[in-house]
Amino acid sequence: MRTKVSLKHLIMGALSLTCGEMVGQSTTPGNVAGGVGDFLGWDNTFPANNFPLRVRHDLNQPIEFYTDAIQRMRLSPNVTSSMGPANQFPNVNKDGYLLLSGQPDAFTNGGSRAPFTRLHLIDGVGSVSPLTYAQEHGFRPWQRNGITFTGNSDQSYIGHRYAGNDNTDFVIQWSDNPDSSPWGTDRLKILFTTEYSSSSTKGATSMEGLEAIRLWPKNNQEVNMGVGNFAPAAVGDPTERVDVLDGRVRIRQLPTDPEANTLDKYMVVDNAGVVKWRYLPPSSTTTCDWELNTANNYLSTAWRPIGTNGSCPDQSWKVGIGNSSPQFKLEVIDVEAGSNSTNGGLRVDLRTDHSGWRYGVKSYLEPKVGGANLDFGASVLGDIANVGLAAPGVADGYGVYGRSKTDQALYVRGSIGVMGYSTNTAGTITQMLGGDFYGNNAGGVATATYGVRGRATSSSSTTVCYGVYGQATGTDDPGGPNGHTKWAGYFPGYTYVGGTTFGPSDAQLKQNIEDLEPGEVATLLQQLAPKSYVFNQEQFGFMQLPIEHQYGLIAQEVEAVLPELVTEIHQPAMLDSTGMMASPAIDFKSLNYQGFIPLLIAGFQYQQQMLDQQQATIAQLQQQVAQCCASDQGMAPQGYKVEPDDPAGDLQEQRLLIIPNPVADITTLEYYVPQAGRVSLSVSTSDGKPLGTLREEQAEPGAYSYPWNTTKLAAGTYFCTYLLDGQVVVKRAVKVWR
């Protein structure tokens, strides 16, 4: 049994330990029942009731220290045990480790594995269980030659850490509960204190003391260090890896290395005082305006997604040059005043050594996917205002002026000053315009207004020049519901062509070439009915149709005879410069008047042929009259009728009518005899070959009719000749199939 040890007893016991095998026990009568006295030495008890106890120095027992009958210290014998929660570190050597504690059960509770290190101090503040006093969560086997502190469910260590042969680190270590603990993270603080003052709330004289450095574990991978007094609750823990609370950072000796001209980053401080970096070059007024990407040689700004670039420019920013409140992504304004003379607002001069496409300026406009629909947009908008002179002179203004120049010995397929291109793969578009040019004189004095003016000059006689070249390609179905839909030129309104106009007519461009049959062409032309008319300006004035009196044909009538010369035209709705409809769409028929030229030539040739044949027939008939043919026989059928003289005397001349004409089967030849004489009716073919005489007789004055049966005749053109005393009338009859 262990009892209270007095100072003299400790001294006596210590002296007795210097001997070999000695009894290190001193008995004070009345101290403990049974006569057992206080002692210092090994606690090696022989069998019960065998007094006095003997203490042997060669036995492996701890030395334990008591005051006021309470154990205060224990010097461990040779001990090896498992350490750490759940015995994570087996066979940890703890020979001769010393434990100090004011908590009795830190020594007697069998669950406590203290001491951990050469010197172990245990405090019981805020705890009940000895296992909590001796917190093992932060223990590591290399914690040997040092001091361990445990208490309040936490552990720390100061001492050596042997990292290898003659490699020793001096360590200050502290730990905390596992991550699942509900308590806050513990900190390592370096404090300075001086004489306490109850009136001090901070600093070295306060109860807390002056905190110089704080180490705060942010998580299991990061520890932030704060320089300054972070003790006030309002300050909180350091938020960065190194957080200087107040004061200034000074570097007394800068590096002596050569200047780092190739580096492209520098340090900056944000509004919260956090040190950051950014690319060169710096701005004279703000920070992080430009970013330099040396890998790709990029200098950029205002491109990052909104909310990802702190207070630096993001995608919502606009860049102004010469303007503090830009309305465009990049806006350049130069108001020349005084000596700041410039040649323009923006210049792009690209000189490249690469092949392929290159752009001096490229503009692209597209609505954001999922955003609002764009009702009007222009990829490039050129405005020029009030260019001119106070008096007449040479002054020109161009909204857009494009030039293409070649002054070297190069081969160029196309040199184009301005090109417009419009394409569509899926949209529904009322008008697609490769270019739209609009000249509008809205009240001023303009000598001439042009929507488009095309000019081409060349000093070489071998070079082809086009003032305007229009081409339309794609699918075209002249026989379709809309007729021709591809037009190289479309000019509503008056069109003036100065000079000779030519069309493609080379034989190599044609196939299936056939001669026209003049007689058939003449028959077709006879079915056309020319008209006079004026265009309906009240309803169709937007088409810019001529206002003068016109002569021409009706397309619907021509279509029944010559459908090849008629086409359907669709004129789309016309839009003004703002995209609003200026005139509606309309579908109408149009004639190919040029196509009538070869038909008229064929008809003229046929008419000339007929005149020649008529002259030959007349000559033949005159010869027959001269022979005074008295034969009364003829081809006249029975039953023809003779009308009496016109009582009014209106029929005064020789005439012949064929009714109906063209002829299907039977027609009537009506003729008038103005005075008594010898009458002859005969028929010949279109080439002048006589077919026979229908009637020949001596007739009295009056109107006559003759029914002519043509059922045995082939379809074609025939000539009927009426001869009266040598006077001839010839009429053409057209035989058609029923």
C-alpha cells in the first residue's frame, strides 16, 4: 500500500536507492494500518502478510511519486505498448518516460497509455475521462525525445523528430479532434505578455496577451499563417496562406539578379488586401485591364464569362478609345482639336507572308442562341455625313469605299473592290440580296441620283470590260407555275440602253436547229390581235410601268397561239432601307417580244412568196382572158345564188370574201360584180400550182355566193382568185383539220 511521503522520507529513499539491493521503506507509525510506511522505490510486493516489504532495484517496476496521498508523477520502467486510436501504432517503445499530472486517475485508469514521450504533462481541464486527458489522435511514433501536452481533448508536442542519420528536426506540433468532432479547429499561437492590467482589453497587458503569429489549420491539407493580433473575435482567422493583419511588409535587400525582362506577371493587391498576380503591361489607372498570353502571343481584355473574373473586365465590359462611355464592344472616337490631328478614326494595315484567306477587317453579327430574335442587323454599317465644300468643286462622300489594287506582276482571278454575298440553307427569306444600293434625294438639289453606277475602263483593246455584270444561276423551270425565276437583270420601270444590244446567237450554242415553215408561221401570226392600251397606274403604279399610250399584245391571247413566248413572273415584295415592305408581291405574265422577230421575218418571206405567185397567176389569167375563152363549163356546183343589186348603191367595187376562214370542211366564197362582165373563180396551192376553176361565166352586176367544199383538200394554205374582165382579186384560205 502506498501512503504519504514526507520530504525526509524522499531523501532517505533516494539515498537508499544508491545501494545495491536495499529496503527503501520508511515507516511512520500510525500512518497506515498494518504498519506499512511511506516509501520511494520499486513497487514490487512479495506475498501478502510478509512484512516489511522489500524493494529490489533489479526488478522492472515504475517509480511513482505521491503528495498528500495522491499520485503526481510516474517514471515508467521498460515498456512497449500499442499507441493511437484503435492501436494504429503497435510496439511503441516508451522506456523511462515520465508522466506528470494533477489528475489521479491519469495513473490508475487502465485505459490510459500515457506517458507518450520522454516527458508527458496531462491536464484535466474540461474533461472527465483519462482517455480524454491523454488524447492520442495527434500522436505519431516519431514523438519520442520531447514534451507531450494533453488536456481538454487535445494533444501537442515539442521536441525532436529524427528524420534519418544525423538528421534531426525540432518540431512544434499540435493536433485536434477528428473531422467528425463538433468543436472548432485548434490553433497554434505565439503570444507576448507583460504586466497584467485589468483595464486592458487587448495587447500585451490584456488577459489574452498580444498575439504575434497565429497558425490556423484551414483543413487537413492547408494551414494559414496570420501575422498580427487575430485574437479579437471580429477579426477571425487568417484567410490566406500568409495573412498580414496590419503593418507593412518590407524587403530590405532586393535580389541582385539581372532584371527579369522576359517575365510577364507582376503582383497586385485587390480591395481586400489579398496579394494576386496579373499579366503585363499594367494600367496607369486601374488593375487587370489586359491579359497577356505569351504562349500564343495574345493580348486580350473583357472576354471572361460574367462573374468569373472578380472586379476585372469580363464579357459585359465595353472598351472605349477616346470615349469614356462606349456603346459598342470596341468604340474609337477622335474629336480633332488643336494639334491632335489624325488621318482617321481606325486603321488596319495587314501585311502577311501567308497564303490563303486573310482579312484586313472582318465583321460578324449573330443573335445569341436562345436569346431575343434580331429584327434588324448590319454586319458593317458605313455612315458619312456632311462631306462637301461651301462652293461647287470636287468633293465626294462614300458610305463604304472598297478598292482592290494590283501593281505587281501577279496572276489574279478576280480583283473586286466590293463584294456582297448572301446565302441561305434553312431560313424563309422574302428577299436575298448580295448587295443593296439605294440613292435617295429627299429634298436637296441633285443633278443625278443613282441606285447603282457601274463603270469599267481599260487601256488594252484585248481586255473585256463590263460596266455592270449580272448573273443568275440555279434551277429554272420555264414551264412551271412561275415560269422563269432566274433573271440576270430585273428592271421595273423605264430602261434605257444606249448603244447596240446583242444577244447569244452563235451556232455552237444551239442544237435541234430547224427551218421555220413560212406558211405555218403566217397562219399563226394571222391569229394574233395587236392592241393599243395604257397601263393601270392606279393599281400597279408601284411597278414603275410606262405612263404613255402603248401598242402591243395581250399575253393571255398570245399564250393560246405561241405559248413559248409567254412566261410567268413573280415580283417579290419590295422592302425599304429599314426592312419594311414598300410594295407587295405580284405575279403576272410577260412576253418575249424579241422572239417575234424571226416569226415576223418568216411571215414577211411568206407574204413575198405569195405576192410573187400572185403576180405569176395574174399573168397567166390575163393570158387566158386574152384567148377569150368562151367555155361556160366549170366546176360550179348547182344551186349557187346571186343577190340582186344593192338598192342603196353601196357596193361599188369588185371584192371577194371567204367565210369562214380558216376552213374546216365547207366555206362560202362571196364576191361582188360591179358591172357586167366575164367572171372566173379559181383555186391554187400555196406554191402557185392551179387546182381548178370553180366558176366561169358571164355575170350581171350584183352580189354572188359560192359554197366551196374542201373536205378532199389537205390542211394548208390555198389561194382563191376572182377575175372580172382582167381585174384580179386574190384571197388566202387556210384549211385546218376538224
